[in-house]
Amino acid sequence: MSKRELVVTQGKREKTLKLKKLRVKRRNVVILAMAMFIANVAFGMAFPYLSVYMRLLGASMFMVGLLSVAFNLTSTVFQYPFGWLSDSTGNRKGFIAFGVASIGFFYIVMAFVGSATSVLILRTLQGVFGSAMTPAHSALISELSTRAGSIFGLFNSIENAGYMVGNFLGSAIVGYLGVRKLFLISGLLLFVSAGIVLLIRERPTGRRSLLGMILVQEGRESWRATVKGSAFKRLMRGHLGLFYVTVFLVMIASGQFYSVSSVYFKETFGEWSVGVIFGIESLAAALTGYFLGKLIDRHGAKRFYLIAIAGYGLAFLLYAVVRNVWLVFGIAFLSGVKWVLTINSTSAYVAQNVRVSERAQGMGLLNAMMSLGWVVGPLIGGYLSGISFQLNFMSTLIPLGLAFLLALRLPG
């Protein structure tokens, strides 16, 4: 064979190999998308009813608050070693499947326990073993495309859509079958999701460098962020440090409300309403997120962050005083808008004010502040709700008001 023919043959082989890799990546995207949609349907079904289940088993409101604290703390601690193991072995799908199946297993066990303490212990164990999913999930998504923003945006849309479907399904299932059957069905769906993940085709790779610790936020099993410590002191100085403090304060208020809101909705409007209200919030976030992001790009992040903080205060105040369930559905839509506005505006603010070389760390610190707020907030919310839900909801105006005043001092 001539030299020219060898070159042509080698070129064809390389082209065929590239096409094969592209087909495998596309197949993996479809498989992971299907698995994560089903997983988030299960999360959306079960999560809103955890605190309702605790109350049915006789838990105090303070103990209900501990449910969120336990999950956030354990998942934060254990995601680092699971991330290290995933990087060391080059195994993504195995850790994702293990984490998803672990969460499902503990949901199934919850369906058969008879005490609130048992549910708290199982939720804590969910944080431990379920944390295997998050770092491998984020890493695998980043490896599926060179366009990181687009691929993460795609999966965020798919996962939020699944969560919304789960919210509405959960409400219907509880109405017909009860809370215990809801956890059983959610667990089985998570086993299905884990099985689908195992269909992903991975190439074995060598040891990867570990970028940092993965943290969860807002109590939902699929939310995550990456943090490194090298730029922490620099990011916490000046106006950026002030900005992160305001995020922490806003998330304290968020944790105060959402850690007990399911119980409040159930006792005020009926068990069926819990999933519907959460579903409307998710729907509002899905419908308005892209539009609000374009407005933020056009008019600046600070302005919309201030609107988001005010939206939190208004939503929580209205939740405290409104007793008509149809009006509450409208409040839920407003609440969903303020959440996606918060995520978009705070992320944009970090992107605009942190240099490129430290942007991942800046984003990670943003989510760390959110997660820490959700450790403190449920403790306060659980205690105050034991006295009065209205007292707890009204008291959120204190950290929100302080956050708003501090945010006014931020440069535009």
C-alpha cells in the first residue's frame, strides 16, 4: 500500500472513530436524561410529603425541621469522599446508580416504619449514601459535551420538568393510596432509574484530579455545586463577601418556610394540596426562567436580585395570611418565579463580578451559602412553627429585610 493510501485509510479510521464516539455520547445523553427525568419524578413525589409523614407519626415541628438539617449536613460531608472515589476509579455510572438506588431503598423502608425517629434516621442515611450520586452525576454531564453551559442547561430543564411532574403525581397518589404507598412507588421508580443509568457506556479512564467538594442545596437530592478553598478568603472580601452574606440570609428565610410548609399546607388546605402547590411553583420556574434570564442580561443582576428578595418577603407574607386555596395557587406561581429569579440573578452577579479563573469557585461558594442557610433556617422554622406557623412565616421578613438592606449597598 502506498504512502498516500495509508494516509487516506488512517483518515477514514479517525473519522469513523470520531463518529462512533459521537454516537456513543448522544446515546449516553439520551439514557442519562431518561434516568434523571424518572429520578426527579420520584424526588418530586416524595420530598414534599416527608414532613407531612413526620407529623402523621407524631413528630414535633422542631423534629420536622431537623429532617432537612440532617440530610443537608450528611450529604455535604459524604459527597467529598464519594467524589474522590468516582474520580479515582473513573467510574461515573456506578456511583450515580448506587446513589439513586440508595435513596430509593430508604424511601421504601420509610413506607414500613412506625416512628418519626425512624424516618429521621433513614433520611440521614439517605444523605450519606445518596450523596454518591451527585459528584458523579455532575462529572458525567460535563463529559458528555464540550459545550458545558448547553449540556447543563439541558439537564436542568429535564430534571426540573421531572420534578414538576412528580409534584402533581404525588398529590394524586396520596389522595388515592396514602403517604406510605407514595414512598413505596417513589422508591421503585428510583430503582428503575438506577437500572437505566447502568445502560450508559463508559470508557475506563485514568485517575482524574479532584476539583473540590460537592454541596447540595434546598434539600433536593439532585441539586449540587463545586467548591474549592484556594480563593475563599479573596471571594469573601469587599462587596462580594457582602453579597454572599445576603444570599445566606435569604436562604435562612427559605429554610424557615420550606422545611415546614408541607405540614402547613396539609393542615390548612388538605393533604392533596401539598403536591399541587409545589408543582405550581416548579411550573412557574420552568416557564419563566429563560425569559427572566434575558431580562437580567439586559438590565443588570442587582436590580433583579433585589426584586427576588422582595418577592420572597411578599410570597411568605401572603402564605401566612391567605386561607383560600385558589388564591394560594396564585401565590405558588409567584413563589416559583421568585425562586428562579433568585437563581438567575445571583448566578449572573457572580459571573459578572468574579474573574474567569475563579468563577467555578465563586459559583460554588454561592451554592455553599445557600446550603448553609438551609441548615440554619430549618432549625429556626421548626422551633417557631411549634408555636405558630404564622409567627414563623412572618419572622422570615427579618433576615429578608436585612438581606435587602445589605444588597442595596452592592455595586450595580
